[in-house]
Amino acid sequence: MSQNSESSVAADRGYRDSLTKIEPYGVEHIPDVERHGKPSSQFFIWFAAGMNFPIIVLGFSAAYFGLSMAQAVVAILAGALIGSTIMGLMSRMGVRLGVPQQMQARGPLGFIGNLFPVAYVNVFAGVGWAAVTVILGGKALHELTHLPFWLAALGLMLLQLLVAVIGYNLIHFLQRILAIVLFFGFLLITIVTVSRGGVTLTGNPHAEGFIGAGSWVTFFGYFLAFLVAWLPFASDYSRYLPDTGSVRRGTGIFTMLGNFVTIAWMGIVGVVLAGTATTTDPITALNQLMGPWAVPGLLAIALSSFSQNFLNVYGGAISIQTMGVPVKRTTGVVFICVASYLVALWGQNGIYEGFSVFLNLTAYFIAPFATVLICDYYLGGRQSKQGMAELFDKSRKFEWGFVAWAAGVLGSVPFWVSSLFTGPVAAAIPDAGDLSMFVAAAVAAVVYFATYRLRPLSGLRHPVADVMAAQPAPAAQRAGR
């Protein structure tokens, strides 16, 4: 495929479950004949992605907020449960619709309307997350081998580029292997951290970041926001699965489990580490605590950069194609890798200070985006043949979903909590913590419910939808599933 070809009726290109063939599909609808895999694959892909040091970094911040061990654990479990449940819902959507998550947003937002959030997702969730993970993996590799950071990071990024270029099937295969390897690696880290450091973290109202009840709210929001940041990519790794009712149900359950287990586990390890740390750098703290086990511990952290960045880079390339840029998926992968490597070199020294800012800003924009997608899927008729065909109709420039998304973002601005900008409401009641993400989602939902039955902003449905509606239904639909 020489260019990014968009079609709601893609041809059979013989991809199936080949591990060596470069994935020939981009943002097109995956035809029934190419559907393959099992719902359990979603557990491994998200379990491996969650076995990652950035989540330990979030747990490590419990000491900064002055939380006790019990308070921190409850916040982590709550954030992980809510976020993983939403991930499960959105992963199901990929099985049914057969297109990437960001392509699905063209339905409620319109082609031009979808460019705004996807451009943000492309820059922050693709390039930004890839850079964050490469920085942490590169630092671990530097501690382990004493290679210069730029060289360690370059080696990690080149390997990630190779896998993401080959695509979907190889990513699933390697994530299954990494899930097993990283399980044992982080199990060792957990055992050593608990045995050498204990599980004590006392509440500290004099901590630098303590803001009363707002400390818990903000800390809880970190773990929810981490999963919210994945939402624009949830369907990308389920869209090849066969579209049947049992597969959709299994996909949701396995996606939820894979995310919940690892987010909860890694977050609590971070809290334990914070309870004994004598430094504010979590990698240095872990290196000191691990003692003779530091080498396998740092190796696990370096390896974990692959499990997350396979998805970051692949998803970033999908973002570029969703924006209508006429490039192959492989070209998009190269662009994301080069950009994220340059950002990693630039931001390596201020990673921990910038991490929470980046995480929050991402959630402020993605929370209303995901809200609109879920509402559209269940209420907007997106599962019909006509609704799916609209995803490829570029004449639908703006739709009411864009208004709902924009209202959610703008409505949350007064509540923003960031070193870059603090909204007037957040400044007036700092003890409330960071409520921006929740306000954004609530406003978007209200506006969506108020507008989704109105006449489309683009006018009548485009004839392409009528053409698709007249075509035979997929086999799964004809079977009544």
C-alpha cells in the first residue's frame, strides 16, 4: 500500500496472523476475512504495557502529597478500577467497529472536528509518552551499563521502531513474551523492595505537596489519568478480533483485568519505595534499595520501555493517518520515533518535574474525547452500517460531538491545576485537589445528551452512507450476533 488508503470496505491482503509480514492496513476497516486472534490477547498486551516504571513514579509521589500507606493504596485501587473499566468498554468498540479508536471519533466529531483532539493526542500521547518511557528506560540502562544516555536511549528507540514498523501481529506476539518476562522481573523488584524497605508510609501534613483532602483526590486522579491517556488507543489492538458477542465480552473483561492488575501492583510498589527512599529520584532510590539485586531490577525497567513504547509509537502513527496525512503507517512510525527521541534528549533532566504536568494536560483533553466516543457508540447509532460508513466520509466536517468535546475542555479550564496554568476555581479552593478531568467529562456528557438528537451540523447524511447501508451485512451481523 503506497499511501494511507481509507476505506470502509478494505480488501483481503492476506495478513492473517503473520509475524514477519509488514502490516498492510492503516486506518481502514478490517474485513471479516482478516479477523483473527482471541480475547485473551488483550490481557497480555495491556498487562505488559502496565508493567512499567512510570506507574511506580506515580506511586512514589504519595510521600510528596503526605499520604499514608492506607490512603495511597485506596486511591490507587480506585483509580485503577475506574480507568480499567473504561478501557474495557473502549476495547470492545474496536472489535465491533474494526477501526482504530481515533478513527471512531470522526463519527461524532466530524473529519475536521476530529483533527483538533487527534493532533493533541498525536503530539502528547504519541511523541510525549514515547519520550517519557525512553527517558526512564534510558536512565535505567545508563545506571546498568554506564553508556551515555543519548546512546542508551537511541538503542531502545531503534528496536522499538523496528517492531512498530512490522506492526500489529508482532506487537501482540512480543507483548505476550514481555508480559511473562516482566512479571518475574517486577516480582523480584517487589519482593526486594518489601523485604528490604518494609511497607510503612505515614501521613505527613507537613509534606511539600499536602493540600488536605485534595492530596488524595489529586493522587487518585494520577492513576485514573494514566489510563485515560491510553483511551485513544484502546481499540487499536482489538480491531482485528472476530466480531462476535462472546469475543466482545471477553475483550472487555481481559482488557480490564490486564490494566487493573498492573496499575494497582506497580502503583503500590511505588508507594512502598517512597516509604524508605532517601532521595527524590525514584530510579536512584530503587537502585540503592535493591543492593545486589540492582542489575536485574534495572534490566527489568529498561525492558519495560519496550512493552509500553511498542504501543505508543504504533498509536502515534495511527494518529498521523487519522488526521488524513497521506503517508504510509510505516512512515508515521519513523516520524514518531525520531520526534520522541529528540524530545527525550531535550527533556531528560527535568523528567519528574514535567511528568505530572504532561499527565494532567493529556487527561484534560482526552477525558471529554473518550466521553463523547462512548456516548456516540451506545447512543449515536455508530454500530449500524450507516454509522460505520460515516467514519470515512470526509465531507462531514464538524458534528455536535466536537461541540461537546470543546465544551468539556473549555469548561474544565477554571479547574486546571498545573505549573503552567492554574485556573481561578482551583486557585480559590486548592484543598479540593485537581477536579479538571472530572469536570471535563461531565460537561462533555451533558452537551452530548443535549445535542445528539439534533440535525447533524453537516446536514443530511452523505450518499456514501446510503451506499454502505445497501451492502450486505458482515457475517457476524447476519448471524444475529
